[in-house]
Amino acid sequence: MMALRLGLIAADWASATAVLLLASLARYGDGDWLEIWQRYGLDIRVVAALFGLAWVAALWYRGLYRLGTRWRLQSEALDILTRLPQLLGPEGTRIGRPEHG
């Protein structure tokens, strides 16, 4: 059972990392999207990997890696969606938006 848990954790980390990278690519285009993040002093690959770790930690904290606790798609999706705003926080939803004012 430990191998299954570790597999789920690895898959969640990889998918969360990939989603952030793809979202960044979609947002900033395929030309200079890495340079845009470098202007902020960030390496998006490191940020994405840390996001993946934070995602796994949020799911672990919520108890989603206890096997047999929830195997219904509806409850899994609901638990994941409740963690998303907490992980993004107030500043995470404004990344990449131009400042008004």
C-alpha cells in the first residue's frame, strides 16, 4: 500500500507542476515566457516544482492520501477544489495581471 501512496503522491506532484507550467505558457505565450518570469527574479521551473510540493502537502494535510477513505469522484473533486483557493492565496490570483491605477 505504501507503493501506491507514493505513486499517487508522485503523480499529483508531476501533474500540479505540469499544470502550472502549461498555464504559464498559455498566459505568456510560447516566445519569451521564461524571460517574463526571470524579470520577476523567479525561475518558473523552480516555482512550479514548489507549487507541486505545496499541492501535495495540501492534499496530504486534508487526508487524501489515506487509502480507502474516499474513493468517490465527487468527494475527491470537492476536496481538491476546497484546497485550491488556500494554496493560491490572495496574491496568487493576481499573478500576471496588469496593474490598474
